[in-house]
Amino acid sequence: MAKSKDVRLVITLECTECRTNPDKRSAGVSRYTTTKNRRNTTARLELKKFCPHCNKHTVHKEIK
């Protein structure tokens, strides 16, 4: 069993354009899951990933 204070966390990345754009191609929000090191990266993570709903590469930000 994993300890509750592990160094690596599983985080969720959500598309910023899907959240703010009401007239997009399809309903839904693009989400990815990844891991990050709690000690090295304390700030919220932002990565450019492909969004199938926007049909382009957009900035995905870490959500709670």
C-alpha cells in the first residue's frame, strides 16, 4: 500500500479554452492525467496538450 505522503502525485490537466469558450466544436472538456513530483514542482502545472474538442494544441492547467 502507498503512503499518504508520497512524493509523486497523480494530477488532472484540463483544457483552458474548452472551459471558457461556449461556442466550440463539441460538448465536453478535454482532461489528461499525469504525475508530478511534489517536492520539485510545488506550483500548478501548465502543459500544451492536444485537445480533441478544440481540435488543436492548447494550454492545459492543473485542476484540484
